[in-house]
Amino acid sequence: MGGRPRLGDQLTDWIPASESVRAVEAMRRIFDRLGDRSNRARARLRFVAAKIGTDEFKIVFKRELAEVTANGVHAGVVATDHINHQVAPASAVSPLCTRVIPQRQPDFVTLLLSLPLGQIRWPDLLGLAELADRYSAERCLHATPNQQLIIRSVRESDLAALRAAVMALNPTLLKDGGINRIVACTGAVTCRLGIGRSRGAAVKLAYALDQAGLPDDILTSLDIRINGCTNCCGQHPVGDIGLSGALLRLDGQSVPSYRIHLGARRGEGRTRFGEYVGTIPARVVPEIVVDLLRHYAAHRQCRESLSEFFDRQGKNYFKNLLATHATLSPFAASADQGLQTLSR
């Protein structure tokens, strides 16, 4: 990720958890020897790989890892599992609801908690820690790349009691809505590189999604990523719909805007980043995203994902869709009400 994102390179098929500390130490030594700490813009391991090439980097890494092991660097400490290692056949696992994820260990599930834009009050976090200590076999909380929290290894027999306890703590933690389909960076409010106020855009877009009446299956599978600049803190290259902050000249003035990226997909052997289809003023983001999803809902084929729909329709279809919109969104005024509603 970064200003010029690219897919990662696989260095090895597998590293045991016990070797993780040694692997990281090998990487640190490689960067100390070959990296550039004098230039903050290039103080990344990715530039070392780009300089010497992927094949050479693999050789260097394996050689360095062997030396780290020979030097007696301590191996990592592997946590002892608190649940049965026996796993159920994949066909025996069936989803319980959108906020509960069945685990492959029999009788265990994971509870997914909603954190709008990754934010949580400290009393709620303290309360969740106590609940995880009581109901999770692992006795801990896990953060996800989607700005959410999960409580893993909960016995199905304890699920109802845990859900009731979470509801009593804060019902928002189990709420499902448009805001839970969006990942956003901090944006221009706190970041000096930010152009767009990505969190504000996310809240207004979430309000528009909740009011749009889109099919439930589209909303539950939707993944929108918003970034306030061209960097990738908000992970816009991998979202179903990716938005990155930019400036657009309208009537002789620079207007905060977003570049739209579509067609991204993830999965072994099929991962790709979204393609740029156009730039729109920030004020029309809710209108255009909702309209795009309505087109998708009306014209998709059976079980067709948004990336498959993008492939079938082609990039020009979406460029023409953007061109049909005016520069002021009808959602702009009502979104202020949505901002107050979602922030409570």
C-alpha cells in the first residue's frame, strides 16, 4: 500500500508461528543493511525489494533467516490454544446470522462487533474486555482490518448470554447499517496529507445507504473504503468501491473531490486492485454511490458480484454513469441529519 500500491510478493509457502520473531528480525536486518532511513518517503522495505528485485530478495531473506537462527535469536512464543483442535467438516458449518461467524471447531463461534469508523468509548472497551474474559476461551479481543472488533471462541451455548450482555453495555455494538460497510482513514481533520474529510464523507454516505432501500444482500456484502488522499491508509484499492481524496477544478476553483476506483477483488490467485473510473466532487459522493449500486441491483445477473458486474459492463459504462450527474447532491442537506444520528 502507499502512494503507489502494488500486490505483495510471496517469499515462502509457510513459516511456523514459532519462527515469526526470527523472520521479523531477518527483515529488520535486511532493511538496516539495504534500506534508506535518510529519506522518510522511501524508508520502507518495499523499496528494498524494488531495488534488488523479488527473486534476489527471496534469496537474501532465506540467507538472513538462516543466519538469525544460527546466531541464537530466540524463537517466538506460541500461545497455547484453549479450545479443542478437532475441526468440523466445512459442510457442517452453517452461518447463524450476519454478526455471528461459525468456527470450524465444533460448538464455537465468533461474535462480530460494530465500531463505526473504528471508534469506541473507553467504558465500552473496558466492558467488552470483561465480557471476553468471561465468555471467550481465548479471553481476549481481536481488532480486524475492517475497523471492527471480534470476540472469538465463544461456545454456542453462551452466545445468547453474551449478546444480551453486549446489548446491555451498548446496543450500537451489535447494530447493522451502512456505516458498518465503510472503512475510512482519519482524513483532513487530523492528517496533514489529507485532502478530503473522509470520516465525514463516510457518515453522509452511510446515511444515504440506509435511506436508499437497496437489497439486503447487496448491503450485507458491500465493502467501501475511503481515503482522504492518494495514500492507502483507508485501503481504497481493495474495496468494492474505493474513494481517494483529490482536488477537482470547477468554475475556476479547487473543490475537494474523490477519485472512484471499481472492480477490486480479493482471493488466492485472483486478487487485483480497483481501476480508476473518474473524479467527483465530495458533495455528490452519496448520490453517485447510491445510484451506482442501484444500477448494479437492477442489472446484475444471478449472484454476480460487483467486481464481476464491473468486468461484464466495462469501465466506460461507469464513466458514462458518472458523467450523467450534476455537481450538487440532493443528499447533501439531509446528510447533516444523518451525521448527528450516526454519531450518537
